[in-house]
Amino acid sequence: MFNESVLKKKFPIVDGIYNCLDDATYTDRIKKVEIATYSERADAFDEEKMLNLSVEHKECLAPFMDLPQGSLILEVGGGDGRFAFYLLQHGLTVIESDIAPGSVQKVKSVAEKHHIPNGVFAIIDAEHLPFNDQTLDGIFMVASLHHLANPDQAIAEFNRCLKKGRHLLILREPASWQYKLFKPLFWLIRTIVRKKNKNPVSLADDETWGFTVKQYQQLFSHFDHLTLNPVSYLYKYYYNVLLLMNKFRREPIKENGTIKRILQDIDVWIGKVPIIKNYPWDWDVCCRKK
């Protein structure tokens, strides 16, 4: 059962969803586009994928799995909710949040359809969390930190709201080298794809430069036990090529399980090679509130 005493104040609830945004959110250039873009994209969320979390993704959530039943976890920028669903099914209480109302509504409807308990659904701006100090047992984001207009402010908010000794996970966050090396190529691909598909766009995707190891260390300097785990080398090339090809096809090409396993096995070895190991496509960040 969700205890509303963790909230700073009473917020309006519409269709079972807390709306915790203030007026200033809607005037921010990036946030305004994110709200519209990801509300529209939510219509295309794949329900089967939402309900099936991969083994490697489950392993990312290990720091939360020893928490007592009912512990309160916040997912920020939750998207399709697949990580939250996994935690909910293991007895944790998850506040599944996003700045886009459409995303939250979609995730809530899927949770209700499949009788997934313990979910709390909220529209939240990561840079202005609606919680009292030291009230959350865990916070996590997946591939969302680079979407924030002011990540430093969001990290400060995470630090404020976490209980002492509890974990913050920033998962599948892009490394900066790829944007510096492939920025012209990324721009060309986006231009071609958007001209063909007319899909809603994200300003954050257009303007991000990812994060360097030094930037991560600075962002999380107020936390203990900071670990940076490299995620994917060769496999992400394969994944991205399929993703791009499927944007031009009616019948999507599915990943080949054998190829995926081979590339992921090779990635394990690449992750042990000096210098090269510091240039994965993404990083998983794990740290703990002092």
C-alpha cells in the first residue's frame, strides 16, 4: 500500500495517476517536446516486450532484489515500464513515473490488464521530485538521463530523496564517444528516417552528447561505491543496424539469437582489453547514498 506521506503535498489524481508537474515544466523547450513526443510514442509500445525482461536486464536490478517486500522504488523516465513490472512482480512497490502522460497511462493500463500489483503511477519531472527527503528505498533510470535538460539538478534531487545507504541505478546510458565520432552520420540517418516516417521527435536525442567517465564521476561525487559497468561493444552495432533497417520495412527483422549470444560473448572479452574496454556504447552506473 502506497503511503502518501512520502509526498511533499497533495497532488491531483486523474484516472489513478498522480500529476506532479508544475506550470514551469510546460514552458521548458526540451521538456515540452518530450511530453508530446513520448505520449505519442506510447501508442506503439509492444505489450509482449513490456512483460518480458531479458536476463541481462534483470541482472542490472540486482541491488534492489534484497530489499524487504514493499520497499518503495522510483523509476524516473519509465517509458514502457518493463523494468518496473519485473520489480513489481517481486513484491516491491514501484512508483512508475515519466514526464509524458501518455507513457504513464499506457503502462498503467497494461499493469491493470495483467493484474500486476503494487504499482503507483505518476507524471513527474525528474528535476523536481515531489517527495520528502530520504523517503525512497531506491531510484533508477533506463536510457533517460541524457534526455534531461539539467541532469545535475536531477541527480541532486535523487540524492535528496533517497534514504541513506540505498542505491541509485542509471542504466543503459550512452557514452559520449559515439556522438563525437558519429554525429554527422547520426544527423544524416535521423534526417532520412524522419522524412520517411514522420514520427514525433525528441529534442534531447538531437542535442545530447552522452557522458564521459569523468562526467559520471563528477555527477555522482556525492554518492558512495560508484561503479561504472560497460555495456555492449559489437552487439550494439548489430542491434542498431537491425533497428535502422526495421524503420524502412513493414515486416521487422528479428534478432538472431545465435548471433546475439556470439557477439555478447565476444563483448565480454572486449571488456577486458585495456583502453578499448573504456569505450562501450553504454554504461550502467550504480552508486549508494552516503
